Amino acid sequence: MAKVMTTRPKVVKLPPIAEKGRLNLIASDGRLGLLANPKSVPRTFQEDRRSVYWVDRLPPTAGPHGTTEIIASARVQELSKHRTPNQHGWRGDRPTPIWGVSEGAQKVDAGPRLVSLSQHKEPHPQYLFDRTAYMTVNEGAKKANPSERLDVLSKPRDRRDRDKFGVITLETSWGQYNPVLPAAKSAQCTPHVEALAEPKKYHPRFAGEKPVQWDVNESALKAIANLRLQQLSRPRSRTMIKDDYDPYRVTLAARRAHATPRIDELCVPIPRKVRPKKVA
């Protein structure tokens, strides 16, 4: 006879059922009940302000003596104190540059090290001092003959050589200007050149700069601002801030607005910058 194997059915424990017929996940024990609990808010949590102009507390005011009183902690008071000098061997500055010298300091003999340190610093052995303006020229320099290259370099440079480097000059080799040709003196310019030579005129409506001091007319001196202008000129006070103001609220007109065809055209991306999506 073949053996028949029997398996025990697996028992799954479900959370208790509430009175209304729903599963009570919060009251159940275990991992599922722990995950079903809402996340707790930290004690130091501060809700975001509805606006940057939201006033959650009154501004600080002056104390009874008319000045702002700041309560500092013990650590701040300790840091505000001045730094004390070292108490081990530190002495302050001498009260005067003149003081008495002891007999032992007057009769003491300096050691070899102190004598070497007291010597001034000597220059390098190969250091050459500046030559004096008065010097004697030796006989060899007096009777020396310059070479051909030295004769060429000693000659002054001709001004016409500067044209080789793209510099155009009207001067001669001796620094004199070339005379103007008679044809250039008697030449007459064309009407177009005369039109270009005329200075540019100002715009008919151009108004120059106003002087630093000017007269104010009688109507401006006696003018009285209307009620609306007085309201706009006043600074905004804290009492005028509305408690129910929401800067992130979108008006109904903005919700129902429809874009014009021109705006729709500008919203479309440029075709040359559009990349087709790769299909795998």
C-alpha cells in the first residue's frame, strides 16, 4: 500500500477585527502594527512661516535705562574677559629706558661666541663695490682701434629705416617735415566729403543736462498731494499686515487664464535642440 503523506495546514494569525468590521492594524502586535503607526513629530519641530513678512513675535524693545539689555550665558561671559598674562616668569615692560646697571654686569668679560656675534656682517669675498665716477683709463683702452662692426653700431640710425617696420612718418632723416604739395593746397573736396566733414547734429527733441541749480515754478511749490499719493508715500506698518495673507495663493483669474498663440509658439522647444527618444 502506498503511504499517504499528510501536511499540517499553516495557521496565519490576523489582527483583531474591530466592531465595525475592519481590521485593527494599530492595535495589533508585531511589525505590521509598528509600521501602521503615524510618524511622530519631534519636539523641536518648527512649522514653516506662511510668508517672510509673518510676525510671530514682537521686536525687542529697549530696557528700563533706554538701552538694549542682553543676557549672556556663563560661557559668553568667560570668553568676553581679557586674556591674563602668564604668571610664571612674565614681567611687564620697564617703566623707563634708563635703569641702573649692576657692578657685575659692568665688569663682566664677553666670551668668544659673544664677540663673534657682535661683529658686523662682512660682504662676500668676491663682492665688487660700485665704481667711482672718477677713474683712470689705461693706456690700452686709449690706443684701441674699433672694429668695423663697432663703427656700424656707433653711427646714428636713419629715420627712414623706421618705414621698414610699418611706421609711416612725414619727417625727413633730420627730423624736418616734408613740405605740402601745391596740388594738395589747391585741391577742392567733393560735396560728399563736405557732407561727411559736417558735425553730427543733435536730435530735435534732445534736452541737455539740467543745471545744478534751477528755479522751481510756483505751481510746484504750492502743490498739495492728494489722498492716494499720501497713502502711497507712507511706510507700511506692522499693524497693516493681514493675518490671513497667503503669498502662495493663486488667484482665480490666473487659474482661468489662457495663453495666447504667440506664447504657445514660444513655449515650443527649438527643433534643432530636440532629441528623439531612443527606443530599446
